[in-house]
Amino acid sequence: MLVNTKINRVRLRKYCGPSKITVPEKANPLARLVFAEMKRQRISYDELEAMSGVLRCSVKAWRAENQPGLASISAALGALGWDLVAVPQFPVLPPEAADALETLGRHLRSDQAYAAALMAAASYPEHSRQYMAEQATRNLAKKAAAQ
């Protein structure tokens, strides 16, 4: 008996027009990549939940208040056809690998969504620091208002 291992990727919906999913500016860079891919592939939150096993409410919470965990973002990206892998930083790469990445980067500049997602992923440490500073400021303001 043959089993189709990609059965969960089969979409039963008919074409319903352009996706209404937006890519939030202040979300985690990896979450922004998930939203951009959902929009590009016209996948709904319910379909992503069925394919990845990550709850719809969790994915929606990535838009503003929550940071995605490694397991959930990996599952969501895997359901969309992406792999999350660790790569060395650019200065550590061998010269031939650095040249290949620069060539790839030039090709991706034509596609704004992917280029923005890659740039955002590269700036993630800075984004994370800013997010934590904003959260600390909000918490101090809440404590001051409560007193």
C-alpha cells in the first residue's frame, strides 16, 4: 500500500481571490517571513494550523505580542516549504561561499518580500534588543500608573 506523505499539503479550497493576510512591520523577522509566505501561497491560518500543528491563535499572536518559539516557527516554515537552518556569520564563511551568497542576494533583490525577510532575519538581534527595551518601558509605565 502506497501512502502519500504530503497529503496534508493538498488544498481542497477553490481559488478565492487575493490573500488578505498582511505582513506586520513590528513582528519577529521569522514570523514576518511566515506571513509573507502565507500571503504568497494563499494559505489561510486554518490551513497552516492543519499542516504544521501550530495553533491558529499562536500564529496570530506572533503578529504583535508574542515571539515564536524555535519548534513552532520551524514547524510553520516547514509546512510552507522552508527549512530553518543555522548558518555561520558572513565574515567566517569561506570566500567561495561568500561569493555564492552575494550572487544569491543580487537575485533576491528583485523580489521585495524575500529580500525584506532576509534583511529582517539578519537584523534580528537588534530587533530583539529593541523589543525587550520597549517591553521594559511598557511594564514600568504600567507599574507607575497602578500606583
